Amino acid sequence: MKIQLSFEYQIFENDQQLVGNLQKLLKASKEAVSLSYAPYSKFHVGAALLLSNGEIVKGSNQENASFPAGICAERVALSTASSIYPKEKILAVAISYHNSADDSSTENILSPCGICRQSLLEATQRQQSHIEVILSNPAGKIIYLQNADNLLPLAFSSDHF
Ligand code: THU
């Protein structure tokens, strides 16, 4: 038996195609980039979460001289939201970056690392509703996905316990 998994995403040339407060959310993620502490990689990442109460929670990557102690922007934002607003659902996440080691690097659209995908999946399962995802590059291009789960097919989760 063969099984094929697929999912759809959209590419937007700029933020004008984002609806509702998703434009505002993307802007917040860009603001969060400037709060990043990334003296080692020089790769500054900002994440912003839109919550069901309308609040926007920001996070940025926080590095450490002991490299594995560093944490990604997405998980900083997820932990902050869960700590401050544990009962609110996360409706959407937006992610932005700036590579200060190479200012000309603006084309790649950032996509979350595996651990952050796992954390987004946990948040989705915990709240039992989808999280929309906006991925961006500094040049303004955007990838939009309706459901963060799609980023981690065949994932390990509490369903396996
Ligand atoms: N990083 C994030 O914050 N989010 C991602 O989705 C990818 C990577 C951070 C981790 C590290 O501080 C730097 O970017 C370089 O990997």
C-alpha cells in the first residue's frame, strides 16, 4: 500500500494579500526581529502569535555561548503565550528574519526548524484548533499555510502514548 501526503500553501508577493489582522501580525514579527539576541549566528528571527483575545505575543531567538542552550523565536513566543495567556487559543503565527552577517540575503523565506514544528504541533493539539502560518523574507515575499500541522507529517505526538 502506498500513501501520499500533500498539502497546499500560497505564495504572496507582499503583505497586501494577507487578510484581517494578519498584516499587523507580520509587522509584529518584524518588530520582534530587532529584539533577537543572536551574537553567534547573526541570524535574527522574530515570531509573533495572534491569540483568540486579540493580543499579539512576540518572541525572538535567544542564543547562548553554550550553543544548544539557545532557543528559537517561535518557541520563545509559544512559551510566553502559554505562560501569560494559558487559556487563549493561538490563531496564527508569523515569522520573520534578518541575516546581519549578509544583508544581501533577503530571498529565502524562513521556515521553522523541526523542534519548532513539533512545538507548534503540540500547541495545535492542546487547543484542538488549527494555527495559520505566515512565513516571510526580508524582501517582502510570504508563504501562507492554513495549518501548522502540515509542516510535520507523520509526527510523533501524545497520540502515541
Ligand atoms: N532560528 C529561529 O529562531 N527560528 C527558526 O525557525 C530557525 C532558526 C534561530 C536559531 C538560531 O539562534 C539562529 O536562528 C540560527 O540557527
